[in-house]
Amino acid sequence: MSSTEKNTAAREERQSRRGANTVDGIPPLARLFPLGIQHVLAMYAGAVAVPLIVGAALGYSSTDLAFLISADLFVAGLATILQSVGFWRFGVRLPLMQGVTFAAVGPMIAIGTSEGITAVFGATIACGVFMIVIAPFFSQLLRFFPPIVTGTVILIIGLSLMDVAAGWIVNGSEDGAPPVNVAFAAGTLLLVVLIERFAPPALQRVSVLLGLVLGTVAALFVPGMVDWSSVPDAGWFALVTPFHFGWPTFPPAAVLSMLVVGVVIMTETTGDMIAVGEVVEKPVTRRGLADGLRADGVGTVLGGIFNTFPYTAFAQNVGLVSLTGVRSRYVATMAGGMLVVLGLIPKVSAIVEGVPPAVLGGAGIALFGMVAASGIRTLTKVRFNNKNVLVVAVSVGVALLPTVAPTIYDQFPDWFTLIFDSGISAGAITAILLNLLLNSDQMRQEHSSDAALGAYDAVRGPSAAALVHPEAEGTGVIDTIAFGGSVAQKTAAAEAKPDGDG
């Protein structure tokens, strides 16, 4: 065979491999199964954290906590399958994993404490219906959620949840945290750091989960730290039944508080969808964006029906898609199927529920710190003039007031405390209003010719590349000429794009 023929054959083989590695391509089962497991492992610690946090805060028993975890995994799997496979106008058909959002933790605890768990599920259902209804219109509202807002909200979520991590370490003690609890929390945190530093890249992706596992194994040698008394009684199979805790109720203040969370969820999912669309070289259109947000809404409605909480796309799995280079949406589908199966095995949930609170506290510091760091990373896209510094400063300050002084709003009406007592909702509202007040249209016009995309106009950090993509107008999100992307930028990008390339 001549060198020309060899080059032609090699080129055709590369094109064949590239064609097989597409969003709609299905890898062979021998690859599909381990890739699905990897996605489950990457999100598992974050997925089970929210039911543990909310259930523990509301004083639920070990059996009820295990049920909440099972329900969470079950619905996360269904929502992931819907998002990746798609059905009619529901699902973005990209490799996205769905899980319970941390943004709802504070409001749900506030609602559950004052109105009961049925109000949490009712507000969750209302939130999901709201998301389905406004999904087609949401792209028109994105100007209210630039990185200065979304970055601040994500930062607030991480900072607010540190109180939860501290509560795990204290574990109800009125005299401060027992030294053994602090030791296990510190040891678990150290394990996470060491895994990130010395472990192979594949293990680094699941550092928090490995920290939880190793910390729990070490706790087995300390009498009384690990409580798996409910594991023998847990069945190997059980259906997740709707309305297990009673029929949902819909207090207006609780619903309003959760609707604010719904807007935050949709903003977060939008950034993740645009980011993963860029990674797999399938830019998200306005129609695709609406379909993905509708699927988020359906997952959230199912969450309220099946005794769990609002769902969103998990950002860590977006990073995993980029890391592995595997574009197939059916990898996420496989992972979703695995989550459904795990949700139907109560013994798995009972084992997770038995993890010592001190170990959870150590992992929580890393996990919630990662959430806060994600917010900071988004804020690096922001032009930090005095106005934007004030937006972040005031929003974070308002949000942390209920954390540092839990009784600050005790003399206010219930509807007010349900919205502002969580801190996250208060911070989001403050950030939106301050951004609208301080960042005017005049400021946008002043910087419209900048070479870099104006961060105050972007949807979110990860989506910046999409908005200056030569086909960016196809996303239907932002007009790149009117909002920071010059004609020269688009022309240069179009000229740099090879003919016939993705």
C-alpha cells in the first residue's frame, strides 16, 4: 500500500471514530456501562447530601432518611433519562445528569420547620409546574441573570451551607463539637485533599465520595460512631411510593419562596446546557434550551410527587464530559438507569444514611466549599468596578445575616421569614435588584466594543464561548452584536472555522 493510500485510510479511520463519538452515537456496552458508573460516582455524594441535610434538619428517623435517599436517587434517574433521551418537547438530548439542587436547601428547611414536609413537596410541585410554563420565555429573562448575579448566588449557596457542615460536626451537642468528631471531620477533609493531590485522575473525580467511604471505614473502629442498625431490616427491593408522607399542601409563602428557587435552578441549568453543548460541539438552540428547562420542571414535579425535591443539571458531570471526551448522551441515559435501580434498593440507602455525621461534616466542608468556589470562578468573568463590588458585597451580607444570627427575622410575618430566612432567596433577590439598579443600559453601551465579552452581559461563565461562537445566534440566548460581540469577532471566528467541521 502506498503512502497516499495509507494516509487516506488513516484519515477515513479518524473520521469514522469521530463520527461514532457523537451526541447521538451509542458506545458499545463494554464501554457504556463503566462510563455510566463513572457519572454516577461523580455525582453520588452531592446527590444524597440534600435529602440527608433536609431530613436531619427536620428530625426524621433513620428509616425516613433512608426513604428520602431512595426517592432522591429514583427521581434523579428518571429526570436524567428524560433529559438525555428526550420526549417530544421535553429534554435537551445532551449528556446531562440531573440531581437535587443545593439552592433549595435553605428554603426547604425553613418551609419544613414552619409548615411541615408536605408543604415542601407542595411547593416543589408548584415550582416544577412554574418552570414548565415559563421555559419558552425564560431566554428573554436571562438579562436579569448575568455572571454578577449567578456567581453571587452560587457563592452564597456554598457559604450558607457551611452552617450545615458545622452542624454535622457538632451533631447536636450543646457544649460544642466533641474532639473525636472534629478529628474525624478533619481526617475526612484531609483524605479528600490527599486524593486530589496524589490519586490518579479517575479517582480524583470522586475524591469526596472516597473520603466519605474511607472516613466511614475508619469510624467502624470507634464504638458508637457508625449506626447501621437499620440496614438488616431494610429490604433488597422496594417501590418508591408517591405521597409517602401525606398529600402535598400549598401555603402561598412557601410556594413563592420556591418559585424564586425555580428561577435560580433554570439559570444554573441554562449555563450547564450551553457549556455541555460547546463541549460536545452541538450548540444549544433556543428551542433546545426550552426543552431542557421543561425537563427540569418535569423532574421537579416528579420530585414533589415522589417525596423529594427540585432538580437541576449537575455541573460536576459537565466537567466529566469534558474530561473523558465521550459525547454520547446515552452514557447519561445509562447512568440514569443505574440511579433508578439504586433508588429501588433500600439497603443501599440505609447504608448511606448510617455514615457518621462527623464524616459527613468533613466531606461537607469540601463539597460546599466547591460550590462556593464555583461561584467565585463565575465571578472571575465579571468586570469588578465599584458598582459590581457593591452588588456582591451587599448580596452576600444580606444572605449571611440569617446564618450568623438565626433569630434575626423572628419578629417578622411567616411569609417574610419563609423567603428571607434561608439567606439564599434573600441574596438572589438582592443581587438581581442591585444589578438592575447599578448596571444600567448606559454601562453596556459604553463597553459594547470591548474585545472581550462584557461579563455583565453574559449568561454565565461557561457560556461565554458559546456567545462568541460563529453560530452563537443559533442559541437564541443573546444577540452577540448588541451585547459585546463585535461583527469583527464573529467574522474572524467564522473565517477560522474549518469547512465542514462540526
